[in-house]
Amino acid sequence: MKMDEKLQWALTGVPARIGVGLSGGADSVALLLALVQRGKPGLFAVHVNHGLRGEMADRDEDFCRGLCGSLGVPLKVYRLILPQGCGENRSRTDRYGAYQIACDEEGCDTIALAHHRDDQAETFLLRLLRGSGTRGLGALRFEQRWGDMRVFRPLLTFTHQELCDWLTDKGQPWVEDETNGEPRYLRNRVRHELLPLMEDLVPGAAERIAQTAALLQEDEDALTGGWADELLARNSGDLWLRLGCVDQTPEAVKSRILRHWWEDSPANCAPERCLSVEQTDALAALLRAKPGTRCNLPSDWRAERGEQYLHLLPPENQDTVSFDLVNGLRCGGLILHVKPFRDELVDGKTAMAVPRPILEQCRVRSMQLGDRITPVNSGHSRPLREFLRDRSVEVPFRRWMPLLCRGQDVLMVPGVGRADVPAAEPGEEIVLLQWTGPMPWIETEDR
């Protein structure tokens, strides 16, 4: 079978409406070209300029613009402002966040990434060194979820060299990221030192490692039978897990649920950052610990045991999450709908009416020091932390739950309550704000 035919066979099952993560490197260029050959309807590319490599990053962006222009593929470019020395974990997290934004803007929920068989072998070895279980050693999957986004990796059966050779035969250039050779990254040392040594000792080692990863994926799927995903769909979100769903399960089952939860969360920002055996045990120990007990997890994340939930806590130095309001937004599993107000009955918890000029002064963001709220009909403001404490909202929820804010005045806490809002002036448009999706913090309100 020719390489073109192999690539088209590999794309079987990949949706037509899809974005492509395009770095400009050989692997992502090959993936884009293969998808173009399949047909362009619904195809778009996403390039993320992290701004950490100066002129070389701009060179990559220019190359991607030129490539997509010549192929007739729409390109979305996002420029990130990242602190120097932030590390590849933060870069990867923000890159996936940009993919999510791009998909939302395109009305699509799917991104294709160009991980290949060598990446699969490297990931297996990195996870083996960390002491992973069967799910972790299964490494990269053909299809996986990241938040609200589906991630496809159709090139897992191809080597990097095969993709380079295919592009060369077609006369298609690409760009090289010079940081891929830097030995300070463990993945690069596995790629340039460990794997070549293994291939020298046992030719075909990378292929056998990838085959082993695929077998372990099958074993894990057979052991869980899909029940873990169903259980988590009913009892968890990106950053929370209902304790009651795992209390009475055997230890081996607990471990699998916790690993599934971690790997499907935004915290799992890097393939090599799966939970080690020790971290899985520490996370499981929180199930029996006192509320407020914490443990450390990969990439400076932590977990905390609440009264009714287990929480994932982002790194302490992570920026406040903040969103502009246009016609609505998605935040984790929540969706904020913005539409004309038609005299609907609003409860002040999941829905409220706001004059358009007030809304235009608002942002949706996470909690900040000094935030205050003037509860409806109270006539006076109070610290938001006290407002949430009186309603028994577990502390970890307060760190990331989305708030509708006008400066430091909080106008609405989804599922909890709203503030007094100035009445509309004559002739002003009034809009309806409505939150839908899981709000686990409200389950604790009447405890």
C-alpha cells in the first residue's frame, strides 16, 4: 500500500468538521496535507505562537500563514503572552486552551494533532519511569477528550521519518523547532538518547513499545468496560469529583477512577505528566482524610479533600481566569447564554435580567481578593468570601467558579445568587443571562 493510501486509511473515523493543530513542523504539516487530500470542507488549522522563541516563533507563524494560504485552508492564529521560563507544561496547557477557543469559535468540538509512533514510544517510556498503571502505560490514544474538546491522533501508526520522507517526495517543506534538541527536557533525552540506544540493542524497539501500549489500552478498556467513563460523567467535572461515587468501591477500582479523572482534566497538560503510583496512592488517601487535607500532583497541581468533593487545585501562580462577553461563553462544563429578555421568570441563581449598558461593563472571571457582592434586596455590600461561606460553598470551588463581575462588584454567582443591579433607563435594552451545566457547589447550599 502506498503512503498516500496508508494516510487516507488512517484518517478513517476522523470527522470532516475538524481543526488541525499546526506548528509548522513536519508532523503537523503532513497531517494537514493528508486531511487536505481527503477533502477540505469543514477543515481549518490553528497555530499558536507562544512568543517564547522570538524571531523563530514569528518565522513559524509566517510559514503556517503561507502554507494555509497556498492550500486554501482557513487559519486561526493565537499569540500567547507567557512569562519567560514558564516551562513546556504551561505552554502546552495554554496551547490546548487556544485549540478549545478556536473550536468554539468555529462551532466545532474536534481537533486533530500529529502525534506519531515515536511520540507513542516516548510517552510509554516516560510513564514507565514515573511508575504508571495500565491506563498510563496505554499512552496516547487515537481519540481522547480534553475538557469539552475531542482530540484525534490519526498518525500514531507512522514514524516521524516516514512522514518526513513523504513530505520530501511531495516537495513540501516544513520548519524545525530548535528546542526539540535541547537536553534539558526529559522527553528530548528519551528521544535522542534512550530510544536510539534501545533501537541499537533491539531493532524495532519503538514499534514493539507502541504495540505494547496498544495492547494495554485494550486491557484497560476490557477491565473498565466503559463503566468508569459513565460513572465520571455522572459524578465529576474538570476539577471536582463527588466523593460518594467512590466511597464503597474496591481499592483497584478507586485507583482507576482517580486516574481516569486526572487524565480527562485540564490538569493533565502533558503526556508525561500522568499520575505515578505514589501520586495515585496519595490521591486515594485523600478519600479517607479530613476535609482540607491536600496532596501534591504533577505540574504543580494539588488535590484537596472537601466535605463532599475531591478537588483539583491549579498552580498557585496561575493567572485569574477571565473572559470577555460577546454573545455568551463556555467555561469548563458551564455555558452562559446571552439573549434578549422577553419577560421570562428568572430565579436570580441560574438566570437574571441585566440592562445592556451594564452588561457591556462586565466580565466573567474567577474570584479575586477584595471582591464584594450586594445581595439582592439587602441594601448593603459584603465580602464575597463571607457570602459564599454562609452558603456552604466548599472553598476549592471558590477559586475557579465563574463570576459575573463589574470591576470588583460581583453581580452573579451561578447557582448561588445575584446582586442588586441598577434598573434599566427608559429605552435601554434588557438582556437575559442564563447559566446551564453542572454547578456542584449548589448541592452543599442547604447542609
